[in-house]
Amino acid sequence: MTSALVLNCTLKPSPADSSTHKLAGEVAAALSEQGVTLDGEIRVVDFDVRPGVEKDMGGGDQWPQIRSRILTADILVLATPTWMGHHSSVAARVLERLDAELSETDAEGRPIPFGKVALVVVVGNEDGAHKITADLFQALNDVGYTIPAQAAVYWNGEAMHTTDYLELPEVPEQVASATATAARNAAHLAQLLRTNYPAG
């Protein structure tokens, strides 16, 4: 059974409302409709994730428990808000910690994320989604994730306005379409890679 985990990189600790949580939840629901088992959502800011590029930075670092769930999932959904045109500092911390996977390998000598799929979710009130998506895709691909076709879902409000995704009366048609496409492509690709990925 194909599984997925959402990493929500909002700056808002639980239980605060989060537009990132809302859109990531819609992607998770679309994955579920494709037969993917959901391992839930981790709001990273709720954990003590230490700075660094090791799999365990010690001293109460809570990244190892997040890491174990990441490496179990076939699909990683990395979701971030947009701040000043960039992904959140929490998302940057996640990418830094994933860097440790470059030196971790499976029994076949491959980085552990090989054969796993990643999706990106971006929410914001200004432009920046394409740049953020490009940055996250490159980092995720560097550590071994495979990126499906049209694997990003994003929403940006009008420039100089303050409307949040949470405040929209309904999901925009384009967002709903992108969500369904990303989920379908990710579920299909993850299933293929689980059963047929070349050895290192």
C-alpha cells in the first residue's frame, strides 16, 4: 500500500489556523482518493528541530522522530507558506536536515529517498510560488526524491492584498484541478517506483 506524509512548514504552532494546513489537507485528501494511505501531517514548528545537517543533532533534537516517519512514507508532501517571496525558515530547516540523507544508504547502496516521490504545496499572498517550487524541487531531488509531472500545488492572492487561502469562500477551480493532477501523478509514480527501482 502506498503511503504519504505531509510536512507542514507553517510558522504558526498548533492549534492556530493555517492556510498551509488547509491546502496541504486538500492535497492529502486527493491522494487518499487515489488509494494512498495517509500517515497524517507533521507541523514541524511544533517540534524542537535543531539546526544542522546531521540526522541527529543531539541535546533533545526531535528531528529523528520526524525523519523516521519521512523515510517510511512513499510520498512526501512538503508544504510551505510564502514569506518575503521565499519559503519559510521552517522549510529551510527541513531541507538542511534532509541533507544528511546524502550519506545514508539502503541495502542496495542507494540514498534512502531513492524510489520515493515528493510533492510541493505553496501558499502566499504575493508572487513567488514558482521560485519556491523550483528551490524545493531541486533540494528534494538532490537527496533522492523523484518529482512527478506537475507535482506542485500553489495559491497566491493578489499583490498588495491581505486575503488568506483560509478566507476563500471556495477552492479555486485551478487549484482543485492542480491538486487532483498532482495527487494522481504522485500516486501512480510512487506505486511504480516501489516495485521497480534500479539498484545503486
